[in-house]
Amino acid sequence: MSDLAAFDIVRILAPNPGPLTLTGTNTWIVGRDPAYVIDPGPLLDGHVDAIVAETDRRGGIGGIALTHGHSDHSQAVGTLRVRTPHNPAVAAAAADADVVLRDGDAFGPLRAYATPGHAADHLAFVAGAACFTGDAVLGEGSVFISGAAGTLAGYLEGLRRLRELELAVLCPGHGPPVWDPAAKLDDYVAHRLDRERRLLEALDRGMRDRAALLDEVWDDAPAVLRQAAAATLEAHLHKLEEEGRLPSDLEL
């Protein structure tokens, strides 16, 4: 099955392409009477107009769910609420959300799954056999991980938990839908573990300089993504430290 309509899901692509956003930010709308909006995206008039038109056709907005607070996913929230007569609630893991979600909480047809990594408070949402992954899983390529302690271990755990679900489609924050969720999630975990393997090999050879480690282990990262790769390197180093595998002469 490869038809979003079969899941009563619509993707509205924001016109904000770039190195980190791929073809743009995906806003997802699921259900009807009322519909729920996942990640309203950037504040672009035409994009908000398209969301309003689609949700009007579906009986209005029952709620707005945010996978995380990065502006390319959340910037349009205020305008969308103003343009919706009953000012629908915003649900997210952030403490200032109208509805603060924790792992396992429900919001309308959506169930929240903690997927920290790209952001510490990142959530994925599952509705039926569809998973809205935000920036935990993209339709193409990989994501960068926040350099804070604990994020990479939490991220891998989140991916493995999603892998245990019976999913038919991943609806990512950027890129096309993924119609083989199990394979994609397996690839994402394998990719992280391969980076870890390469990083450990470089450390075992005595490499300690951050720039040199980036050049060695993230040799495929284009210059425009080097800062993102550097954050991901820090996340990997923190994970090694948490596991007692970081060389004693490398400071975080």
C-alpha cells in the first residue's frame, strides 16, 4: 500500500527547501471531524493558507501537535491558531505547551513516543499504522543529533521502540513518505552504529582532535552540514563516555 489517502492523511509541503530541510518541511494532517495537524511548519502565508483550506474541508482543527520546537516545524503555530475560530490546543513535550505530552500520552488520534536525539524533547506520533517522525527519521538521508549528554542513547532507544510497532508508513518531517518502515528504522540504527564503529577505530589509532575526527568519520558530510556533523560527533562521544568507552585523555 502506498497511498496516504488510505490512511486519511494529507501532506502539505512548505516551500522552504534547504540543506537541512531537503525539499521543505512537511506538515501532516490526519483524520477529520475534526482533523489534527502535525508540525504546522514555517510562517509562510501560502503554506498556512493551504493548511487552513485542507482542515476546513475536514471539519476544522481538533488540535495541533509538535514533534519538536525548531522554527521550521513550529513557526506557523500562532498564525494557524488565530485563523482557527476556537484556537485549538497545541500539544508538545515542551513545558509551555497547552497540553504537555510525555511518552505514551494520547492527543486525539495521536499517541506520543519519546524520540530524543535531534532535540531533547522530540516526540514521534503514531495514529493507527502511520508514524509521524518529525526529525527523528527523514524520508531521505540521516539526521543530526544534539550534542548533549544522553541524547544518542535515547535516540537509538526511541528508534528501536518504533521498530517494534506494526507500522505501514513513516511520515517524516522532511522528504517523502517511507513505505518500508522496518527497513528504514533498521537502516537508521545501523547507520549510527557504523559511525560509532568508525569513531572507535579512529580513537584507537590515537586521533583526538575534533576536526580530524570529523574529517575521518564524517568524510561524506558536505561543508554546509559540518556544524551539524560536529554536534553529532559530540553526541557519539557522550555515548561512549556514558558506556565507559571514551579514552581517558579526551575531554568533553
